[in-house]
Amino acid sequence: MATALWEAGTQAAMITAFVAMMMITVEYLSVLSRGAFQNALMGARWLQYLAAVLLGAIPGCLGPFTVVALYAHRVVPIGAVVGAMIATSGDESFVMFSLFPGTALLLTLGLAGLGLVVAPLVDLLLRDLSVRAPCPELVIHEEEACRCFPGRAVLSQWRRPSPVRGVLTAIIVIYLAAVVAGLLGPPEWNWVRVTLSLVGLFGGFVVATVPDHFLADHLWKHVAVKHVPRVFSWTLGVLVGVAILSQFVDLVSVVRANPWSVLGLAALLGLIPESGPHLIFVTLFSQGAVPFSILATNSIVQDGHGMLPLLAESRRDFLLVKVVNLVVGLAVGALVLGGGF
């Protein structure tokens, strides 16, 4: 038991570190390319669906938040919101890419394709119900101009570095040292260890070069303070819970004996508008305890916390999106499970 708990703790630390590095990367690229997706959404309807699904497919919450904000501004229809929420798996995407990257990529592409199919159907079939959000004048904070690489100013930032820059730099150095020493990730040098190292190096580049306000607003307040503790606590809790449960219950046998019940449970838990609870299915799939169909069902229905802004604006539209995704998730999951996957 002690060994299993130790392995759960080290794996949770590795997953959290990788997720944090990936979040830093996504934050950096999102600000660097600000306006690109938004401009695409202003085009033809099929471009709106495509851009919304691409935003949803980006790991994390930034893409779904953008789609909801644009829906609130009456820029995109509710079908685009449905497509984006099918495509997204919230922060669980980061964890999936850290545990089974090949399958995670295929799942993400499949969810994006499914979102593109369902989005126009929603607007066609639910034309009378898919009303616009009730607050088109909703004020959304527009991202201020940000020179992510301020040139010569980079050196001046290091003459008197801010505490946030110093802390984040130290954390990334420790992360890289642990990966190189084999304390985090696989003990041998393979593509996984190389990927962990490259992601850490890019995270170090971002922390070393971006302006102080980017560090404070994006990396510290959003990634370090808001996401990292939640990802670690949920990941550790799920891994420890599975490790303890596995000592008393043969999870594989339970799932094989009740696959349809577990499929329904995965769909219902997907209704929770929060990242964290869904990690149970990611973890069980990585351990071979649940089939792909159950992971796919949960991924279709759940959207991390990407829907929370819409819940705040319109409970009716929130419920509409979740019900559609629940029906789609159950239908697709049943087909895949019936096919033996």
C-alpha cells in the first residue's frame, strides 16, 4: 500500500508539472495570437463552427470561454457553443496528453469532428429554442496589447526581477532538474522524457522573457494560483482513491460486468461544470480499467468549467447545451461500446 501511495504522489506531481507547463504554453500562444480566432468567427457560418470547434479543442478553458463570450455578444449561434463544448475536455485534456498522448490526440480529433457535425444540426433542428444570449451588451474585458517578447527590455527585467518571476523560474528549474534526473517521468530517456524536457524549456523561456504584467495576470493568478492546486489535489485524490480501491475491488471485473451502467455514470458525471471529477475516467482508462467508449462518453458530455460563464448569464441556454451534449454523448458512447471498444 505504501508503495502504491508513493507512486500515486509522484505521478500526481509529474502530471501537475506537465499540465502547468502546457498551460503556460497555451496562455503564451493565446495572447501572442490574440484576435485570430475571433476574426475567423466573424466570417461565414461554417467558419464560425470551424473556429468555435478549434477553440474548444485547445486544452484548457481559454477556448470555451472565448466561444461563450462571443455567443453572449451575438457573434456566433448556440450551435457553435454546442460544437465547442463537445470538442473540449477542459483541463482533463492536459492530463490525457500526459498519460496517453496518442489516444488523446485521436480522441481530440474525433471530438472536433463530432462537434462540426452536431453544431449545424443544433441550429437547424432547434431553431426556435436556440435563442441568442440575453445580454448582447455584456462587457467582456478585452486583452490589452502585450509584447510577449519585449526585446532589449528582457535584460532590464532581470536586473531587478519581480518575486513572481523569481519563484516561477525556480520552480521550472527544479522541474527540469527532476526530469533530467529521472525523478519525474520515465527513468530512461525516451520520447516522453524528451517531451517533458522540451515543454519545461519552453515554459522557462516564457517565464524568463514575458513582461511582469503577463507573469502576474496570466501565469501567476491564472495558472499557478487558480489551476495548479486544483489539478494536483484532484489528480492526487483520484490516484490515491483508485490505488486504495484497487486493493479491495477488482475494478476491471466490475466494469466488464456492468459496462452500460458505468457508461451512464460517465455521462451523468459529465454534466458537472467543473474540471476534476472527470479525472476518475481518465485515470481508469490509463490503467486499462475502462474501455475507450466510457472515456469518450464522459469527454463528449463534460466541458471542464468552460460553461460556467454561460451558466451565469442564462441557465436556460446552459441546460440546453448540456442536454444536447448528454444525448450526443450517450448515443455515441452506446454505438462505440456496442462495437466492442
